Amino acid sequence: MFLKLSAAAGLVLGLPGTALALFKKRFPVRTVEADDFRFDPATGMVRYDGRGEEPYRLVIDGLVKKPVSLTYPDLKSLPRTEQVSDFHCVEGWSVADTRWGGFRFQEVLNRVEPAAEARYAVFHSLGQTRHKPKGQTRYIESLPVARLTDPKAECLLVLDRDGEPLTHDHGAPLRLISPFDLAYKGAKYVTRIELAAKPRPGWWTLANPIYPIDAPVPAYRLRGER
């Protein structure tokens, strides 16, 4: 299986321009949330099947002096960053040169005054998950604050992909990308960022310890120029 996945990844990265563009358009997705909500970027509202709607908000709390709650227009008004990054799935496939738009994690820290012991950020997602490993009902992931703010790590809180608002399958309204970590570290549908003193096992780690808390992309999967 490993050899097959490695071969598949090589084929994807080696596709000619037209074929690669088609693959990116069909960017594979894996979502563990129950498919019962949608976000509308035109109104900033989250609609739930049979449960009405509510304005989307990003809450930043935990070990902070000034917890905040930001609306979707608030997030769009933050200083914007665009970058082109590769995307590496734990299953062995990669998508090269995806253009993302959003804001840096430092913009979050600037608004909450984190406590000195706040060394990790725990990302909480919208929506209940279909399965609940060890009682965890929502997708979570945690990363070190030092990594999230390291320019070399290229972490980004994403609102757009390829110049358009994120689609539902890709994590609308907000997702995290951490290009040098395997993709399950990049939570989709982020609705809360909790500053904490210690890391927390993510949803996939709770579901199966084969998915470690730390998940750097193996060096052989990184392109030489990176």
C-alpha cells in the first residue's frame, strides 16, 4: 500500500500542466463532520439542516487576557496574505502549487494578549463529527504557537483558495494550512482557537494513534526548492 501511495503521489506531482490543473480542480477532500451545515460567504451565516441559522464567529479564548469574537467581515478586514503552497495528505498524495489567501496567526495573537504559558493553539471546528473517538464530538487539532508564528513554517488561516471563498468541502468559512505538516493537522471549519499550555491529541490521533500529534511531512515528499 505504501509503495502504491508513493507512486500515486509521484504521478500527481509529475502531471503536465493541463492534467495537474484538472487534478487541482478536483482537489480530493476528506471530511469527518456530519454533512448538515453550510456557510454562505455572502451573508456570513452558517445554516444548519433543520436547525435554522446563525452568524459565523471565530472565538479566540483560553489562556488570553482579552478573549475576542470575530465575525466573517472582521476576518476579511484583517491584513491579507496570499501564498502558494503544496498540500500533502497522510494518504500519500499531494497537490502542488495551490494558491491560498487569508491572514497570519500573529493577527490573532495581536488581539488577545496571550498569557506567557500559552504555548499551544487548539483549533475547534464547526459541526458534529459522525464518529466520536473517546467522546470527542468535534474535530480538533493543536499546534505550537511557535510553529504557527514561524515565517518558515508558512502557516496560514485561510479564507480563499485560488481567488475564491473556500467551498464547503475545503473548510468554509475558515481553515488552517500548515504546509510542512501532513494535512490532517490543518483543521477545517474553524470556529474557535483556544490558547493552551499543553497540546491536545487531535481527532484523528484519538481515533487511531497511528496518526501522531506531531506530523511533519517526510523529507522525501518535499520538493528540493523548499
